[in-house]
Amino acid sequence: MLMKKFFLIAATIMSFMASAFAADNAKMVALTFDDGPNTTTTIEILDVLKENDIVATFFLCGKEINTSTREVMKRAVEQGCELENHSRSHSRMGDMTADKIRMEVNFTSHIIKQVSGRSPQFFRAPYLNTDDLMYETIGLTFIGGLTVNDWEESVSAADRSREVLARVKDGDIILLHDFEGNDATVEALKTIIPEMKKQGYTFVTVSQLFKQKGVTPTANAKITYNNVYDK
């Protein structure tokens, strides 16, 4: 009897460990969108996310935030999405002073917290252009991502989806854009999301991706994460 109980307990423990291992090793990615918010393309992307019952992360430019786009931000939060920082003016920061850099970032973080009740944790540099002063000045974790040149009109929706599907891997942060008129990315998502679901991927926000993968993101360490395992 004791031996039988031992084996039952052992089997239960092994089953639990196997489930935990499977969860830790599930394929996950974070979809992210730069350059919004707006009342056209951002809304269309939110519609696609809702239809597919997934979440994403939006890296916002402060200059695009106004009375109308605040409502779009609220909708994104209500859908479970995260709002993060992409500067105020989307200008290259390489020639900026530390004070100017802080102003760019603080301006956008302040508004995001006003609207969402949550301070941004992550920063994506305009044009992915970074330097030591930016890393030293901005107290947020720097995020890059898997890019497919979706800011270029010449890159078709089919090419965008094909590139993502060919290159994506577990832990990736996929970098796309929701600026006004970027219809090809909206169309590409209609292929990317269902196909990646078929491949066993789960879509989460950037903060969820780090948490689920057991990775603590590092700020002020001259690191830009394209994948949670980059460190």
C-alpha cells in the first residue's frame, strides 16, 4: 500500500512538472506597433486583434496623442493591450542633450500614465537609433524587434507576412507600424496571426512575454531586446 501511494505521489509530481515545463516552453511572441495612436489604422489593427482574441503592445509617439486618440488608447487598454513609449516627436536622439532626451520621454510617459493608469516600462528608440547617452538617460528597458520594413510602401502585405512567418521564433518581439495609411500591415496581420496560431504560437504583450519566459528585463544596461533571450 505504501509503495502504491509512493508511485501515485511521484506520478502526480511528474505530471505537474511536465505541465510546468510545457508552459515554460510554449512558443510565445509579442506583436508591437509603432508611431500611433490614430483614429484610422490603429483602430483597424485593434479590430483585427479583437477578432483573433489576442493582445499586442503599442509604442506611442506623444505628438500623436490628442482628445480623439486618447479614446483609442483607452480602447487598447480595455482590450488588454499595453501602451509603451516611442518618444514625443519621433526625432533622432543622437544629437540631443540629456535634458532634451528626458523631455521627449517624460512627455509621452506622463500622458500614457494619465490615460492608462500605468507608467510605461519599455522604450523603443525612433529609427532604432541608440547611443550611450540615451541608455544612461532613459530609465526604461529598450526594445527593438524583428523588422520587415513595413514602413516602406513598396513592401506588399504578402511580403510582410511572408517575412514574419519565415523568420519568427519563440520569444520574438515583432516590430510593425500603425501609422495612418499603413493598410498593408493591417492586411498582413490577417495572414500572420492565424498562421502563427496554427504553428502553436501564443500572442502576449511585451511585459507578459518577459514574465512568462522568466526573464527580468534590464534598463540602463546598453541592451536593446529584439527577443527576450537577447541578454
